[in-house]
Amino acid sequence: LKPFLRHTGPSISPFNAWVLLKGLETMKLRVEAQSRSAHAIAETLSALPGVTRVLYPHLDSHPQAALSRKQMSLGGTMVTFEVEGGKKKAFDALGSVDTLIQHPAGLTHRVVEETARRSSGVSDSLLRLSVGLEDTGDLIGDLKQALVA
């Protein structure tokens, strides 16, 4: 059993456990800040020319906004949106592959048959933005620059 435990790491070191526990102390604050930023970004994207659809649970335009507001105090940290111009415009908005923003049709759904992918709402122009703790104004400025240019 000792070689298995040593090589597979089913338990973490005491220091790593402590670091994770310390991070949990501020998790609520971090997720709340990220969610507020995500909401502001979703509202901004909704008004941008060239953005055809924005999916964010607390936007009035979301089909389940009322249910989301009933179940959640904030809308979460993920914003999904589509841009005019298909795959090329979506890739132009990315700039580079980064953990902050992704192109599901080219990454997580690339092995899914196109008709199945499209029927589930994953088009070539769909982007997902996982909002972090960066300055909200900076993120909005970067998105405007990428999408309006």
C-alpha cells in the first residue's frame, strides 16, 4: 500500500491542506465579487453591437431568470455569449487561448457531432467567460476592444 500512496497521492500534505483551508475562509467574498463582476459584464455585453446573445442567469433576458433569482442571491461567475461573424469572429475575440475565456465548440465540445452540438446551443460563435477577481472595468474594456474592433 505504501508505494500506491506515495505515487498516487490520495492524501495531500499538511501544508497543502492548510493552504486550502485558508482559502476557504475568503471563498464567499471572492465568489461574491466575481459574481458581481460577471453580472456587470453580462449587462455590458448585452448592449454591445456584434453580440447576438448573452446567457447569464440573473439577466432579465434569461429564460429562467425568475427561477434563478428565487434560488440564488447572485448569478454566478460564468457568462456565455455569442458574437456575430461565426467562428472567425469568436476566435478574434479570444485573442489567445486562456482560462478566462474559451470557445466550447473548439474545446470542450469539439468531439460532439455538429448537429448535436448545435441542438444543445453550442454554436461556432459561442464563447464562455469565467470571471475572476480582476478589475471589472478592465475586463469590460478588454471585451469591448475585442468585440467592437
